[in-house]
Amino acid sequence: MTPKRVDRSARREQILAAAVRVFARKGFAATRIDDVAREADIGKGSVYLYFDSRDALLSAAFEAFAERSRNVLQQAREGTGPPLERLGSLVRSVLEALADEPELARILLDLWSSGREESQLPLDMPGVYSEYRTTIAELLREAEGTVREGVGEHHATVIVGAIEGCLLQWLMDPRLPITELAEPILDVCVEGVRLREEA
């Protein structure tokens, strides 16, 4: 009888998905490799064939999320259409990405609130925020002539803050329809900076 072949890629994804569920449910600090193995319905040794530590699991879990984030920013910078429309697409895409991965958002909140050092987070959060602020500020500069004078980097910070504030409320109260908040954010933060034609 031949031994059963294991699809290594599928097994890796199975372990990662189990780790994300357990990290989100129990918190990263309280989770052990045993918990991940139990959730994935495999032996503890099998987890170590793919990941040598909890930190390795954590980093791997955020790789795809980070890639999606980079793609959203690239699309906003290099896409076609007026800059404020691309900004609208960026806001919608960010909220959709977060809605698709609520467990990852919950893990980040858990790590941040536990006082984990920035260097130990699975994402360089100051860097992520900086990239979003920079991209949004570029779009606002590119929209010169259609936005009010003086609109710039500080406004970009407020737009990022509005997105993050809605995310935090949603994590505290999952009944909040996170993806439906894109339009109100745009109404307040984007339409609010648009140049109004004199009547």
C-alpha cells in the first residue's frame, strides 16, 4: 500500500488558515503550536514541517494581505481615471480587503493593544500608514484645480484616520456594515475637499 501523498501547498494553506482562526479567537500570546495543530486536525510535528515558530506562522499569514495592500496602492497611483475617482476606489478597496480578512484585522488589533513592539508586528504598520498617506497626498496633489487650495498631506492623514476609525468600530461591533461606510467616508473626506464652483 502506497503512502498517501500530501499536497504541500494545500497543507501549508490549511495550517495558515487554522493559525489565523486561533490567533483571532485566543489572541497571539495565548496561542500555542498545539492549538494550531488541533484546529488544523493534524499532528504538532506536521506544523513544524512548514513553520518553525508561531512568529513564522504570523508573518506568513500576513504576506498575502500585505501583497493585496501593495496592489491597492499601485492601482491608485498608476490606474486610469481622475485622481479623486482613484481615491474613491482606494477607499472602497481597503474596506473590502478588511471585510474579507476580519480575523487578520482582529489579530493586528490584539498585537497592537498588547504593547507588542513595532519590530515584532507582522506588518510594518508605521510604514503601511506612511504609504497610504503618501499615495493619498499624491492623488490630492494630482487633483489640483478640482480640490480646494491648501489640501494636502494633513488631509491624507485624516482620510486614513477615518478608514481606521471605522475599522476599529467594526472590530468592536461586527454588526456595523463596514463596506457600506466607503461612501460616507468619501462624502465627508473627499467631497469635503473638492473645489466648489461659485454660484
